[in-house]
Amino acid sequence: MTGNKFTFVVIAGLLLVGIGLSAFTVGERELAIKLRLGEVVKADYEPGLNWKVPVYHTVRKFPKRILTISDRPERVFTAENEALEVDFFVKWRIVDPVRFYTSTGGVLQVGDARLSEIIKNAVVTEFGKRTVNDAISVGREQLMQDMLQTAEGAAKDLGVELVDFRIKQVEFMEDVRNSVYAQMAAERARIATERRAEGRETEQEKRASADRERTVLLANAYRDGQLIRGEGDARAAEIYANAYNKDREFYSFYRSMDAYRKSMGKDGDVLVLDPDNDFFRYLNQSDGGR
């Protein structure tokens, strides 16, 4: 009886081992293929529990999730033969596990390396078709789309799909960068000099225009002043003439009094004249006689 129990246990153990070796699971984030002596016999596995013949069949699994390639920056040349350093990353995933297995031996690192070369070739090709301006600013979105399309064909041969292709940074090489910065500084200095020259020219034009307007205004004002002064002098002369003709003796007396006031109106003034001078005619006639 004891021997029968031992045999039963052994058989049950072997059966469990056989089941364990025959069963395998495929996760939600996995792709699986079944091989028979190295030849793919099945690949379209759904997530869950599956079976195989131990030793006769082997199973290879690959990640179903999106993977990333972010290699070191690549040196490329533009259509102008300018050297640029391009930093990029690519999102990809395995969509055909059978083709991926046959092209890379099922080694993920090998697939990653081969895909990196395909992507670098696409970067070099597309940058070589464009100028620096197109590559950096004007057509950057289109550039990434074109690189994605260029690399897609070769990527399909590996059984993978390129999900996204992004350029993180585009820089000139250090020696070229210094030269470009120097050119930019010189260009900005030239523009600044031109702007200053234009400003000085505008200033001189406005100053000349203002001086011209000032001269015209002063000339017109002087002309108008002279006309008004002339009219005033004429009117004064007319008034004096009328007054003189009305009473010549009184006019002479008034003018003499005004002259006395103006010539002897300040303290310390000294006037040396002959007492019989006609200037003192009305002073010598202080008795009121005419």
C-alpha cells in the first residue's frame, strides 16, 4: 500500500511538472511566438493561458509597449554644407513579432541597434535636403514628418512601427557656433549703425526744416513789425504835423520842455552849453513872454 502511494505521488508530481512545462501565459503587454525546433509555428496569441509541447516547442516573448530610442546627438550636414548637431528621440513598438524574430534573432538590443542606424540615416538624409533656416525654424514640423516617413519603410522590414519622431535640439558645432555668433554680432552691429545713421539723417532733416520755418517766421514777424512800426511812425508824424500846424509856438514849447526833462532828469547830470544857446530859449523867457 505504501508503494502504491509513492507511485501515485511520483506520477502526480510528473504530471504537475509536465503541465507546468506545457503551460505558458501571455500578458496584456506582451507578444508571443511559438517555435518548433527554431521554426515559427504560431504567433497570434491572445492574452491568457496557452499550451505547448515541452522541449519540442519553445516560446519567445517580446514587449508590446511603446519603446524609446534616445541616442547621443548625431552630426549632420545641411544642403549648405553646414555642420549641425541634432539631438532626437524616437518612439517605436513591435507590431510583427515573427518578422522581428527572423530579422533580429529575437534579441531586443539587436533590434534597437539596427533601428537606431535606420533612424540616423533618415536624419542625415532629410537634413541634407534642407538649409539651416528650414531645418531649425521654418519647416521643422515637416522635417520630422519627412524623417518619420523615410525611416518607416526600413523599420517595417524589422517588424516594428515608428510611433513618433521628435527633434529635441539642433545646435551648430562648437567651432561653427562661435563663427555664427560672431556673424550675428556683426550683423546686429551693422543694423544698429544703419539705424543710427538713419536717425541722424532724420534728425538733420527735421532740424533743417525747423530752422527754415524759424527763419521764415522771424522774417515774416520782422516784416510785419516793420510795417506796423512804419505805420505807427507815419501816424505819429501825422499827429506831430497836425499839432505843429495847429499851434507852432506851443508845439515848440512842448518839445523843448520834453527835451529839458529828458536831458536834466537825473541827479548828477551835467550839461555844458552857452547860456544864450537856443536850447534855453524858453528858460530865458521865464517871465512868460512870447
